[in-house]
Amino acid sequence: MTSTSLTPESTTSAPEKPVILSVLPDFPIASQQCALHLQQHIDLMLLALESLEVGTGEALLALCKELGLDKIVKNRIIFWRLRCTNPWRISYTLDRLTLDQAKALVIIASYRAKPLAISIRQLLLARQQMESKGLPVDNNFLLSEYLERFRSNFRSRMNPRRAKVSVYLADENALNELALSLLDRLLFCTGTTGMQRFWISLFDGEIV
């Protein structure tokens, strides 16, 4: 079976970029390739979205076309391979995201999070309520459902041989905290200029 490269084929003239990419600023990075921590973080955000709602994977692909990003994320295989640039994944490909590919994934995640903002707020409020009562977050049905899906997705897709992954797999509370922290970041992305500020934070090391 022939593999699909992440690197766009060379042509006589550079293809026109999707207009929506301009909502995020460019950064002068070496070879226009992204850092590993950035690739990891974007994939985890998408993993959290998939854990929020069954069928989100299909919705994300549909959103690519709706936003005009199907020039970059052309199909399901390309989408999967872009996400496999996360070094924590079992199926890590050693590829690096280009700046435009990273932009596309952040835009897709942010736009998908917007209609889920109310649900995300409800989950974060439920967390506060559970913690204020000194109860485990799993005691809340909605939180329990999200956390169970996230843990399942994380365990099935991440490589237990990675040191940080093994820590999360050995400590369910730590994995729950990761899942909840990703909700905070998704909610942040739905606010005014939140997507742009999150994007900038990926490059200055200040993860929101």
C-alpha cells in the first residue's frame, strides 16, 4: 500500500493558501516545521474534542471542507497522519507539521469547540462543584462519561513506552487532570481572540 506523504507535491506554481489561515499569525521558525511539543499539544486538544461527543471525528472532517481547509486536510488518511506527528502516539510517524498544517488543525479544533462551549462550561462547573464538596470528579455522571471516553482514547492511541505517557497510564487521577486541563484550553479557544492567543502560546512556551 502506498503511503501518503505529508509534504505537498512540488508544482510549477505554489497553490493558493486557504484564506482562513490568515487569522493566525506566522512565525519565523526553522524550515517552517513545528516543534514536537506543539504537535503533541494540538493532537491532545483534538483527542479531548473526540471524547466530548461521539461522532466528533466525522464532524471534524466535515468542518475541514466547510472552512476551505480541505486543500491541506484532504481526506481521513491525511488527517490521521497529521495527528500522528504527536510523538506520544503509538503510530508516531516522525513527520513534522508545516506551519500551515498546524494552523489548519488549530482552526479546526477551535471552530469545533465553539458549538460545544456550553457543554464544556457545564463540565468545568461540575468539576468545581465536585471539588468544593470534596468528592471525586467521577461522581458526576457527565464528567464521568467524558473522562471515561478520554481515558479510553488515550490508552488506545498513546505509546506506553513514552515516559510521560507511562506516568499518565499509571495514575488515573493524573490522566483525569490532563483531560480536564484540555477542556480549559478548549473553552479558552472559543472566546474572543482565544484561538489567536492559544496559537501564540504554542510558540512562546506559555501554554494557557
